Amino acid sequence: MNLNRLKRWKTVLALVGIFAAGGVAGSVITTLLVRHAVEQALKIENWPEKGMQELQRKVGLTPEQAPRIRQILVDASQSYKASFDRAFSECATNLVSSWHRIDAELTPEQRARHQAECQKFRESLRKDHQFELPPY
């Protein structure tokens, strides 16, 4: 009788282990796929081709329309990029300005720590996103 119970528990534990491994693997794969999809969606250089694919699928562009509409989408994506660049630049300037204002409220010891943290943040932006903040 004890041998049967042990076999049953081994089977139950094996099934729980398989289920847990599947859940973890599914979560990891889903996270990676979602991250990749978001990164691709945010790449402005992909927008004209994606827009063409959507328009072709939804409205069925004629061969005469396709090059003209592609150019419209290219022009629009360049305008979006310029707008985003201006917005990011303005946000970066505002961020650095706020750092200066915060520094004015801190003790010398706090200011040194704050400036070190700001420098770490600046370096992570440069390394991870190739984004340069204005001088501090």
C-alpha cells in the first residue's frame, strides 16, 4: 500500500513540476515576444512599410497608388521623427534644469550623491539608448 501512495505522489509531483516549468517558460517567451513587438512598433523607420502593408490589406491599393502613398507615409514618418526628437530634446533640457534646481536645495554631501546618481542615469541613457543629455 505505501508503494502505491509513493508512486501516486511521484506522479503528482512530476505533473506539478511540468506544469510549473511550462508556466515559467510561457511567461518568459511571452515577455520576450511582447518586448520585441513593442521595440519594432517604436522604430519609426518601420512605419512606412507597416502602413503600406495595412493599407494594402485593408483597402487594396492599386499599383498606381502605392508609390504615391508610400511617399506620404515616408514624409509623415520623417515628420514624426522630427517631432519626437524635439520633444525628447526639450524633455532632456527640462530634466537637467530640474537637477540644477534640486542641487540648490541640497547640502554639499547630498549634492555630491545626487550628482553621482544623475551621472549614472546619464551614462545608462548613453549606453542603453544612445541618448545624450545636455551638459550638467
